[in-house]
Amino acid sequence: MTGHPVDIYSLSLPELTARFASMGEPAFRAKQLFDWLYVKRASSYDVMSSFARPLRDKLAAELPFPAIVEHTRNVAADATAKFLFELKDGQRIEVVFIPTAKRGTLCVSSQAGCKFGCGFCASGIGGFVRNLTTGEITGSVLSAMRAVHPKKVTHIVFMGTGEPFDNYDHVLGAVRLLNAKEGINIAARRITISTCGVIPGIERFATEGIQVELSVSLHATNDLLRDRIMPVNRKYPLKELLGACRRFAKATGRQVTFEYILIKDLTCTKDAARELVGLMKGWLSKVNLIPYNPVKEFVHRPPTMNEAREFQAMVERGGVVCTLRSLRGDDVSAACGQLRNSLKNET
């Protein structure tokens, strides 16, 4: 166990087993440690009574816990909780817990900041700082799980700050730990990775052999508008993106979900609804409509609820599966598009 320290939440069970073997320790030690980490959810080696003190000290030196400190917690009127965690280098990431009667969804970040600069989302306003490590992602999930206990986390969505496919290896490493039966044991179909449309990531993801859900931030129905509000479209235009999504659906047999933001008089129009039907109809896809959540730096306005429902009805009449997302956590800036890794609640 030489070289730069690797944090404990970055290693799979086979990798951890190999580490123990290099120390002359039996393989069952790795399984014991996994149980402490992901079943008992210990946050320190000090409580791991099944390991002798010399081994605990060595593990602490060689495989430290990542520094993830809860800085602030804001709970909305609807019980949505937004956590601001501070990392070793002072960077901050946000994680949001969204409880309902039947599930508890954790929305996690994959980067500190975001480089994609969508013209309606607070996350890119401060620019991009760095990728999160596998351990920081996994650790943020575990920190949030401890914080909301005894409420249970049943679903994980990579829809927080950052573009998951811009940090592909670390995100997939975290996904495999979240999904591992010996790990956090979240079913693959209850994990969703959301991308703004990074085609190489979609193509690579199709080869992974895991049943994790793919969500694509569409948000516009033609290149002219998508170029304007989503700069990523200039590199990966709509026709090429939809082609990659169709190939993903065909290769995996998995339905692709398209997130579509409803902005009054911009994306929420009758023409846009008709264009959306033309893009989606006839293949394995569905649309999740998201009423725009106000961000002070942008002049956009949300549609009225009647306008949103009329848009949904037009899409459904066109033969496309379409849902309308409920507004959650907006009073603590925890709604979709409002995360900005700030110490303050800013809308």
C-alpha cells in the first residue's frame, strides 16, 4: 500500500480484497470492512471493533475517509432537505433529499461547479472547478443517508451540480458501489444518470451492461433554441444526440427519459409541443416536464399550471408518454436548476 493515499470509499470489494492481501491479511477482512462501511455505515475506523488497533491505524493512514463535512442543512416546507457539504480543499457540493410517501430520492452532484453553462440553471453560473472523486461522490451519499436516518434512501439520481459524463470514470465507480449488494445495495433501476447530451458518454454507457436509467436534458425541440439555452448543442447537435439515444435504447432495451424544461413563451408553446411529439413518437422514450424554477440571474418565467398541463396534454395526445414533475424544495433553493453550491439560499 504505497503511493498517494486513496480514500476508502473509492475501492470496490475486489480492489479492497487485493489491498488486504498486499498487507498479508485474509480476504474476509475486506468483507468485514465493507460491512462496516456500507451496512453499519461507520464514519470512522475507531468504531470498527472487529479490527485490532494496529490494523485500524494502518487503514486510517493508507485509506482515509474522504473529508466531507456538513456545513449547512436547509429543510423546505415539503420536507425536502438540501445539504451543503464542504470537502478537504474547501470546495462545496450540494445533495438534496426528496421524500415522498413511497420513496426517498437523493439527488447528488458529480462535479464542483459545471462547465456547460445552460441558460436557465444556477449550477453553471460560478463556472467549473473540478471533478469529484469516486470516494467524494459515494461519501456524500453516505453522509446524506446518515443525516436523514431513519428515513430511507431508495433512489439515487445524478442530477445535482455537474455533468456526470464529463466525470465518467468516477461517476461509474460510485454507481457500482451504490449498486453493489455488499455495498449500499441500491437497485440499478433505481439509479439514474442524467446528461446534458454528451454523446461519447451515452455511447460508452450503452456498453456497461448495467440497468441504470439514462436521463437526457433535452429542454428544446430545435437546434436554434437549444444552441441558445444549452451551449453543449453546438458540439452535439440535436439530430446526433437523438440518434445516440435511439441506439442506446436499441442496444440496452432501456427506455430513455428526456427532461424538458417549461419556460413561458420560450419552450412552453404549442409549436414546441408539436415539435416534441415529432422527436419522441415511435420509439422507447418518455418525457418528464419540469416547470422552470426561478434563478435571479435569468429573466425567464415559469408557465402557469394551466399552461403546463395544456402542454402535457398536447404531448400525450400525440402518443408520447409524458409526466409533469411536481415542484419540490423551491423555498430553500433545492429545486431543479437552483443548485449553486452556495452558503446562502439564493433564488
